[in-house]
Amino acid sequence: MRYRFIRPNHRTRRSGFTLAEVVISMGIAALGIGGIIWGYIMTSHRAEWATCSAAAQQMAVRRLEQTRAAKWDPFAYPPVDELKTSNFPPVVAALDVPLAGTNRIFATNVVSIFSVYTDPSLKVIRVDCSWSLMSRGPFTNTLLTYRTSDR
């Protein structure tokens, strides 16, 4: 009986990855992982911006409601007009966002009131809320509404 030794096939001896293939696959994996991390970072920046924008919008709405609550009755005796720009000075306040520590974001509310008509009485109320986030900005949320006198 003859013993046969099984010799490894020519292909089986070379069945592995070359160094170039390993380096290229690691580069592709690094690009993919880097892209995922960059995507998460950009998503968190946009979420933070959206939070600040919503808080600034709410601050502007609050100031607009204060102007809408002001008494304005030109037909009363004596006439009452509390709806003037001088009655609503600029206000600087922190945005109502959930931040920790001392990294508050401040916004400035500026109210502008213009008379459009005298008969019928009509005024335009404009509220600008300006704020900036980190090194970006300034951003401005603007509300504009019309108001007639109290009758």
C-alpha cells in the first residue's frame, strides 16, 4: 500500500488578504464611521439651533401679547393710548432652553409700533427677538401684527 501525501493546492497557500487590501478596507471603514459621527454632530447642532429658535419665538410671542394687552381707546374721554413704542423698552433676557451651568443664551426683544391709519384707527406692531448661538448668528425672529383700537 502506498501512502499518499496530500499536498496543499497552489490556491490554498495564497488564500489571504494582502496588506494593500487591508489598508484600503480600513480606510473605507474609517470614512464610513467618520461620516456617521459627523452626521450625529451636525444633527445635534441643528437640534440645538431649533431649540433656541423656538425659545426665541416664544419670547417674541410673549412680548407681542403684552402689546396686545395694552389699553388703546382714542374715543374715550380722555383718550387712552398705552400702545406706544416708549412703553415697551428693549428687554434682554435668557432664552428658556434646558442648558446646564453658565452657558446661557441671551436674546433681545425690541418692539416697534407704527400708526397706519387714524380713521379707522390701525397700528402695526413688530417684535424682533435677536439672539446668537455659539459663534453663529445673530439670528432674528420677527413677529408682525395689526391692531385696531379698543371700542
